[in-house]
Amino acid sequence: CCLAPYCEAYSVEIKSGESSCFIVKTVVGVPITGTYEVIVPDPKYITVKVTGPNGFLHFEKTKTDFSSAEKDKEEESEGFFSFDAEIEGDYTMCIANGVDNGNDGIPRLVAFNFRAVARGEQDYQFVGLQSELTDLSEGLELLKDHQSYMNQREDA
């Protein structure tokens, strides 16, 4: 379990039938973002859920059916979420391997990040510029994370 302002560039092996949860603590209005990618062997039976302090479900993605094309399999191996914290408290991201949707006995390696980073005070005169810089920064973080995931996939 990770309890910090952000969990960045981590990989975790999740055994079949088990889950791992990670927590960020934040205040109202702070952007919460995250990405994940199943490194090996495939995303079958992986579920990712993000809930707030009040139990509200902010994000959920489950993959169990692989009757579609190989391209769809690659697209389903990764995901992204972003939202602003509505209330102060702990936000939890859980990654499960076959807990609720069946399992095949295969452990899976999942790379991820989970962030809640305050933007700081904004000067009215520079709000537009600050917003653009924040979006650019988040985009660069996503690109950096994706590159890290690809490096891990090459090493696996």
C-alpha cells in the first residue's frame, strides 16, 4: 500500500485472485491523475477502480473478454483517469487480478502512477497561462510514464 502525495512510476506483480491498493491524501480541488499499463502477460481479468473518501467511484475499468482483435487487446492493456478532488481525504486506487471477474491463475505485472499534486496559488493575471502550463506538464508526465512502461515491457 502506498500513502503519499503521489505514487509515481511503480510496478507491482498482482497474483491471481488478489488486489493491491494505493492511497493518496489530498484536499478539495486538487487534481488527481493516474495511468496504468499491464506489462505482462495480458490485461485479461484486470480491474482498476478509484474511489474517494466518501466511497464514490471515480473510475472503473474491467477487461474480461478477448474475442476481439489483437489491436483491441493492446488498447485495453492501459488506461488513464483524471478528476478534481471534491472533498478532503484519502483517494484509493485498487488494481485487482481476477478478484470479481474470474481468474486464470496467472500473476500480472502492472506499471502505474497515481498523483494528487496541488497547483499552488494562481494569479488572476496569469490564470490562462498557468492552466496551459499545467496541462502541458500533465501531458509530459503521461508521456514520461508511458515511456517507462514501454521500457519495462521490453525488459520483461
